[in-house]
Amino acid sequence: MIIDIHGHYTTAPAPLGQWRDAQLAALDGGQPPASQGPVISDDQIRESIETNQLRLMNERGIDVQIFSPRASFMAHHAGDFETSAAWSRHCNDLIGRVSELYPDRFVPSAMLPQSPGIDPATVIDELERCVAEHDIVAVNLNPDPSGGHWTSPPLTDEHWFPVYEKLIEHELPVMVHVSTSINPAFHTTGAHYLNADTTAVMQLLTGDLFATFPELKMIIPHGGGAAPYHWGRFRGLAMMLDKPPVEEHLLNNIYFDTCVYHQPGIDTLLEVIPHKNIMFASEMIGAVRTEDPNTGHYFDDTARYIQAAELSDASKQSIFEDTARAVHPRLDRRLTAQGR
């Protein structure tokens, strides 16, 4: 089985974006949108999924995808907590509907209603609702809800502890994933995303979060940003900071995905990071949606890179399925109940 742990609903039907536009316009005095959210039919969902993500999954041999709201649409910097809470609810409900329509292909992961300067504990109600109503298997946590200005404490700070406690209670791993950058110095997908991945690793290295929360599982997306490429730097910094070796300090709790869009990059990830800490992912129809003229294949067809790498069958099995099931116990239970 091939499990893709990193998918976003980037092709959601137009009414979702229209509702959001109206919500943001209302912040400046416009007419607010209907509180019950956008009106989207099952047929609209099917059309948006079957011609896009599902088609590519079938072509690429991907069996299951962990599916969450579009990352750049989270935009936690916009409005206040109430703005984010309403937007998160409607986005998460739409993901839940996708999973209900395609229960053997898509499993839900939730965005959280974060807002700059607001206590993260305020997201717990929505997290609990998504567990109860949608049986989510993961969540996305934005370490920088300010949108590129980095006003929040590091991930190791007690500021975040109420969220971590709830994640552990519900056996939910967390993907550390930023959203849109409003800082003109940082392009959203080319700089801010990768900066955030690298920053997350460094924050975790400098702290002792996993001594406090040994059961917490964190996924650093996009191949871990610059971390694998500069693994020697991180190992050396750990020594200078009197931390345990990074393998002991971090690698019982953090994992990297394979959203790296060329073979040399994947090969570096596989050479540097233990294979038990790598999970297959593509983030298809995401940051890079074009074909690579050097290969004739889409950049985000990451299964090709794993298949082409010099890996044992056991390592491929681990990357494609086993680690994803181990890190996402709620996903494993879903698949087991389906006889898979």
C-alpha cells in the first residue's frame, strides 16, 4: 500500500473561496456571508476530486491520502479568532465530506482556528469537534499564525502545551505547517514554507520538548526544509548546546515527508535521515504543479523518486506504509477496519 500523508484540498469548489472572500470583505464593512457556510453539492465535490487528486492518485499508484484544507488558505493572520474559527469549521467540514464520499481513498486531517496573539488553547474546541464528527487522523499546526512575522513563541514553549496534551490524548500526530506569508521578503511556498520547516527543527533542537512530551509525534513537511541538507550543522549545534545527539534528542519524535521535487533531493534525504523517520508524501497539485522538462513527469510525482532510489524492499515498505500507520494510529485503525 502507498499512503500519501500530505495532501491539501487545493481544488475545492469555487463557493468555498467565494465565502472566504465575503468573510474577509465583511471585516471592512461588507455584507457578511451566510453563517452556515458555503453551499457545495456532493457532485461539485466529486468533480473537483475525481478530475484532480483522485485521477493522479490512480495514475501514480497511491492508495490513500491524508487530506487537509488548503494550507495557504488557512491564513490565520486574517481577522480575529472568530474569523478563523468560522473559516476552520467550514474547511474541516468540507474535508470530512470528501472522506465520507471516498472513505477508502481520503482520510481527514484538520486545520486549527489559530489567530496571532491568541492563546492556542482556544483551538481545542474545534480539534475535539473534528475528532468526534470527522474522526480525524492528524492536525496541521501553524507555528507562525502572523503570516511571516514570527510573533509566536517557539514550539518548545509552554504556550503550545495545551494543544500537545490534547493531541496526545487523541493519538494525533501534528504536521508543522505554516500558511500564507504576508511578509514581502518571504514568498509563501518558495521561502516561508521551507524557512518554517527548518526553523521548526532548530526550535526543537534547542529545547527539550520531547522530554516533557515523549509521546508527541511531529511531522516536518517538505522534506524537513534545509535540515537534512545541513544535518552536520544541526548535529554540531546540538553538541555546542550540550544537547544529546540529534538521533536521540529528536528522532524518536519527529518525522520528515518526501515532498521534495527532484531525485537528488530525495536521494539526500534518504542518505541522511534514517528511513524509519521518513514518510511518503507528495502535496500534489500544491506548490509546484508543472512538469519537469528534464524528466517529462510532474515535479510532485514523488513516488517515482522513491521507486528510483536505491532502497531495499523493507525500506520502501517502511516509507510507503509502515511508518505512516505507526505514527497515525487512528489511520491504522481505519485501514484495519477496512481489511487493509
